Amino acid sequence: MNKTVWAVPLLVLGALGVVACNEAFDADFYSEDGITAAMLTGADADSANWITYGRTYSEQRFSPLDQINTENVGELGLAWFADMDTARGQEATPLAIDGKIYVSTAWSKVKAYDGKTGAPLWDYDPEVPGEYAVKACCGVVNRGLAAWGDSLFLGTLDGRLVSLDRNTGKVNWEVFTVNQDESYTITGAPRVIDGKVIIGNGGAELGVRGYVGAYDAETGKQIWRFYTVPDGNEGGESPQYLQDAAETWNTEVLRSSDAIGAGGTAWDAMAYDPDLDLLYIGVGNGSPWNQAIRSPGKDGAGEGDNLYLSSIVALRPDTGEYVWHYQTTPGETWDYTATQHIMLADMEIGGEMREVLMQAPKNGFFYVIDRATGEFLSGEPYVNVTWASGIDPETGRPIQVPEMRVDRTGLPTLVNPGSGGGHNWHPMAYHPDHNLVYIPTVEAGQMYVPVKEWDPDRKRGWNHGFDYSDGVPSDREIRKQLTPEVGGKLLAWDPVAQEARWSVDHPGGANGGVLATAGNLVFQGTNTGEFRAYNAADGEQLWSFDGQTGIQAAPMTYSIEGVQYVAVLVGWGGGFALVNDGEMAEPGGPMANISRLLVFKLGGELSLPEKPELVRLPLDPPPSRADAATIAAGKAIYGRYCSTCHGFEAVGSSVLPDLRRSGTLADARSWAAIVHDGALKDNGMAGFAGSLTTDEIQAIRAFVIHRANADKAAEAAARQVGRR
């Protein structure tokens, strides 16, 4: 990629976008100034288009379009589709502006189409280095774009913020927002407020310090940066909010040579109230998760609230000034992020109209908070919760169950929800007519096994302070028995009564995000590949379409020339698919990734090509000859360094290579060339030479061979039983 670099930010003059067509389009909306604040705000927001991640600053994901409704949704059909060139998890919500649709894909690519016909207009590839994939906890995904004026804004996996000309895809400017020597990533969608592009980052699992930054939309110049956690060096010149936060940490550990950044990355949720002029950000987990390591007390157990981990924080968008915070999980130790979807609404509570903020974070409680002050109003569990018995209505603090504090007991403990949360990044939706929030929930606990002796590694592997080699049993039949325990729901939640109104069961977790419309409809995709429409009032399923692959992303809707369209990006992948094996993450069996943008309208008559058969290599490993000690060592190393991409117990999904089926198992040199030397780094498999010795890498191979042989024998036994 040829670039002419003048200064930082990098001014890129090369024509990186490939323009296939540049014709004028008729649309329901046009402004000479491009995208403005009025188009993103409340009742004045543009209804025909979808011009920010959650449609408006309030992030409600509710569209006033009602041409498609409960009476005619059965007539919905495929209008057009576009195949993606990235066979990885797809998580983005498209934008629709001026008759065009814009979508970001895996590997941070961007594509533009005619929203009516699907004709390709331009595409952009930031050429993220393949080896950067090892820094991404949950896949090389991207969740969306932002728009302002005539520009689009993209955060790339390797930490760049890029401004693109909306009409051509050419780069206006790009700037690095992170230190690329550390394990930062960007997967979330930016937001733009009054010409300031707001972006966070990820990487807490690998040991970085979280922050959010604002950049000038015209030039890319950084305006402010807000750190979410202290670094232990706070003094009189530090902002008061960081001095206050430092009081809730063991700052000696933060300053030590083993300090690994403390975490607190703000990798997804944001919302904005233009009347209060408050930007709300969701802050993530600690690094490591285990608070006994991250911020120990005198007795070795976890100590302090560790602000501002697992918190909702309100800022002034012009300056980054701290205003208030509410912490959902003080002293978090279970990866209970508060980066999940934040939405704003006005509703009557206790006979009084309140301006509220709502969130269903990972910890399993649904929160209603006064968005002007941060005052806790109510909170109740929306899934099974065992780590806390409730929330104190006076203080807003959870009433924690001591036996669940694995950082203090030091004992392996099954906790609900698990690190995947009761609700993850998949966006909710809100229907103002019914005053219901629709939550894509997850039902899954997790066995947390504290590590007794732990050393940080900021370059490779998860720094969570728990043993990931014992999280899921290796026995194939036991795994199958556990499968029904992992599920999900589409949950219609009454935020005033703090109770479920209705729910729809799904056969697995990690189902797609949600869209609500004035047609009294709720749309959601499932991890088994169905795209469905429900009655928003009672949950009755009214329509479905076979998307041929798991659906993670949230749908959106737009209108061109009076015709309403519904669009969703499909493609199985992301963190849940990578970590969990095919039997537990993919209820219908291994799920192929067939990445596409699907667009529907009433009377659409197009059909998808026939679904290709998923072909998997057979289990044909070499004999397992390693001794038990070597296999046990390989199991522990695999759990920390490999399971995040290749699955617990070496049982991979269909998204990335299943190591049990790899031909390199039979060749120690080929295995070392890939795992140690990074021979496949351009494909996303970076080498581990800086973290693991050659003996440790061969121990991993011994463990995978052992597991492959065990599962091969189990498959043979199952076939024998089937023949009887």
C-alpha cells in the first residue's frame, strides 16, 4: 500500500478506495452539510437512514419506519445480498445514508453498496498485518462505522482511526491511537459528537491500560484522552478523578515491575445526551481478572473497588472532563465488563418522569440509572446470578456472596454468569410504545480456577490469572451432556417493573443483536443461522429466513424512495465461537462461516445459492507417546496461550483450524515452524518465540495429539454403539 506520509496524523494521498460506480442516487434525505448533529438526535433524527451505530445518540436501535409490520412481515423476501471476502466473524451494523449502505467487515475492511440494488460502489482495505490477530481476544472483528459531514470513520484492529471520503472511499487521514508495541486493538464503532470522533480500545486480557480519546474529525488531531484506571503514579498534577481512583487500588502493585496495565479498556458501549451534554462510556474488566493478583490486600486476597473498572462513566465530550461514575461490579474478578450496550430513554418511574440510562452488563443485573447524576434507581437479575444475592437499594452496591469470591477463597468455583456474561456485546433494542428492552441473553456459568503461581506476559496469551486448562471437561460425552446448560434467550424486559414480559428460548448462547421498529416488530438472528421477526408485544415468531451461517451482528433498517429495507450482516465467528467447541457453541453441529450482507424488502424474491457442505478433516493423529507429565504441562500452556482461538481442550470450532485435525501434528519441525517461528503469521498465526520455549511448544503438540487420540476413540465407540 503506497502512502505519502507528511506527519502524524498520517496524511494519505493515495487513492485506496476502488470506485466501481459514482452515479447520483435518489434518496429520502440529503444535506449539503452532510451528517449533522440534528440528524442523530432524538425526535429530530433522520428516520429514513441509519447514520450511527445505534441509529441515534440514544442508542435505542428503534426505527420509526413501519411499512414492514406485523400484518405483512410474512411477505418479506431477499432483495439483494453481497458476499464478503473475509471468512471470519461478522459483527458490524451497517450505516445507510443517501441511498447507499456502508459496512465494515472482519479485518477492518469497509465496503459501500447501492442500498437499492446492491451494486458495489467502492471498498477499502487498511491492510491490517495478519500477525496482529494474536492481540485480539475475540477474533479479527469490527462492529461498525461512524459518519460526520461527508466522511466515514473506522477504527482498525491494529489501533488506527481512519477518515474516509464517504463518496469515494479515499482516505482523508489516519492516525495511530495506540502504542502498537503493546497489545491494544480496536473492534468497536466510533461515535462523533460536534466534530469530535470518540474511540476506545481493547486488550485488557493481554495487559494494557484502558482509555478513550477524542480526535478532530477534519484533521485527526487528538483533542483529549481519558484514562479509565490509574497507573500508580498519581500525584498533585494528576486529574482528581484518577487520584480518587488510585485510593481504591493497591498502587504498589500498579508500580511494580510485574504490573501489566490494570485493564479497564472501553472497547464498545457509548451513548450521548445532547441536552445534558454528557458522553457515557462503558469500562471493561481488570487485568488480570483475578483481583488477588491485580490488587491484593495484606492477606493476599483482593482489595479495593478498583475504579473505574466495570463502571459507567459520564464525561464532557468537549474536554474529556469526568462528571460522574457508577460501578456495577466493585472489585471485579470474573471479567464482568460494563462495556455492554448503553441506551438512554425517558420514562415514568414512581409517578415521576425520569431521564434514565439502561444497561444489562455481563454481571447479570439490569440497571436503570439517572443519567444526569449517576444515581442508582433500580437493578434486578435478568439471568441466573450466583455471585451476588441482590443490589442494596440505598447504596447501589451488589450484595456479594463470599463463597463466589474466587480471588479470596482461592478455590475452583462455578459462578453464574461466566466470563461470557449474561449479556455480551450483542446490542439490545428498545421499543418506546411498549417500554420494553429486548436483550439477547446468555445462560452459561463458568468454572473459575485460580492460578497459584502466575507470571504476566504482555506479549502473548491471556493475563487473567485463572487456569483455562480446566474450564471444560475433555471427555466428549460429558461435554455433550453439558451442552443443554449453555443457552440463550431473546428477553423482553420491563425496565420499570424490572421483570421479564416475555422470552424466546434459543438452543445456544451468542445469538445476534436486536432491532425494534414501529411496525411492532423485533428482528434478531440466531447462532444456528435463522434470521427472525417477532411481534414486539408478545414475542410471537412471525417470519424467518435461513441465513446459512451463524448470525452475530445486529440488524438495521432504512428507506429509499418510500421502500423500507431490513439489512443484517451474517457470518459465524467472534469470541464465543472461537473459545467454545463445536458441540457447545454450535447447537446444530459445526457452523460454516458464509459471510454476507443480506438485505430484505416486502416482495423480495431472490434466493441464496445452495448452502455448501461443510467438510472437516478427519481425526487422524499420530500415536500419543508423550509421558503424562509432558501432556499435563502442555495442557496448562495450551489453556493460557491457545484456547482463546483454538477452543477449550483443543476442540476447535469451524472458524479457525481445529488443531486435533492438523497435519502438522505428525511433524514436530512443521509444528515448531508455525507455533514458534510464525511461519503463518500473515494468516493471523503469529509465532510465540518470545513467550514459549521450543520444549513448551512441543508439550502443547503432545497435549493436542493426546486429545485428538482420545476424541478419535470416542467417535469410534459412538459409531460402534450406533451399529448395535
